[in-house]
Amino acid sequence: MAKKISEFKGFTPQTFQFFKDLEQNNYKEWFDSHKHIYENEILAPLKALVTTLSPAMHNIDPDFEFRPHKVISRIYRDIRFSKDKTPYKTGMWFTFQIPVSRELWTDYPGYFMELRKDEYTIGMGLFAPKKKIMDIYREEVAYIAEEFKQVTQETVLNRGFEIGGEEYKRPLANDLSEYFQPWIQRKGIWVYKTRPINEDLYSDKIVNLIQDDFTALEWLYTFFKNVASGE
């Protein structure tokens, strides 16, 4: 029988202290002796948070993956091809995204929240899309330029989100106004908020804050998804 996931009641100061301590003690013996803290103060509340958010995320896209063990990142690093041989990540995240093949997943948008020792980030976007996807995206932005500007100003920028993604070293020529340049001069595109660890995280208050921000991004999420699926 699957273990029942507890109701989300917030993270604790121990959640973020664990990340700080792990950064200074990133080796197996230390992790094994503190694994109960990881399981109780990080993994368990993350599972509860994902489960609590799932109904609201289902309203945005019923095709999302909702199983916590698929949505939440692993703390164990894949060090096989990395110069950095530390075995554990010093942050955790979850991602709501539709389950597609390994070849296609980078082309589809996803929502995320990442926790680190002294800050957290929430956002949504296309994180590593193929060039053709970004070419289509730019064409679609230009096609509905006025609507795109109006909606993204209201639901993204006015809510304090920033625009992210690797920028081109040599700007692409286009006929769009200055407003659009941060949106189109990138190899990938996402919007995000980074905030310091605060009291909101220590109660269920953070649920409503995340839900409100994620729901506000629904129009942009659907725009990204339609680009990826060719609709």
C-alpha cells in the first residue's frame, strides 16, 4: 500500500538549514546520517505541496504529470559525466509538465518551484527548446503582437515576474517594438520570481501565493504549449 501523503502545513527552518549544511558536508556519510531530516523536512513537505497544488494545476492543464515521485527532482546528482563529483544537489525543485518523450520534453513548457538554502524561485517557460520551436514562437508573437503585449504586461510583468533565457550574442533583426525584444532575443524563454526565504514558506499561506501566480501565467503557458504542439 502506498504511503499516505500528509497535508501540506509549510516548510520549516530545518528545511533550509539542511541545504546549508549539505553544501558544507556534501558526502555520503554525512547525508546518510542526516537522511531523516531530508525525508521529513524536505521530501515529505514537497510531496504534500505538490499534492495540494495538483487540483489547481489540473485546471490549467489536465494532461500534466501529477505523481509526486515524477514531479519532484531527485537530490542525488548524476556525476558520471560531470567534473563536479559531489553526490548531492543543494536544492530541490518540482515541475508540472505534460509527460512526453525524452526527445520532445524540452520543447514543451512547464511550471516549476525551486528551493535553495536562502531563496526560492517559481516560474514557467520553455527551458531548452529546439531552434525551430523558438522560430515558431517568434512568428506567433509577431502575429498577435498587441494581444501578447497587453496580456503579458498585465499577467507577467505587473505581477513582478522577470524574463529569463539565454540571450543571443547578436540580436535577431525584427520589426517589433522595444517591449518585445526581451521576449524574442533568447534561445529559450521563461518567466520567474526569486524571493528570499520568508515566513510565507513556514505555513500553508505559500500555497495560495503559488496558485495565484501559476494561474496568472495560464495564458502564456497555453501560448507556449500551442507553439510546441503546432496548434
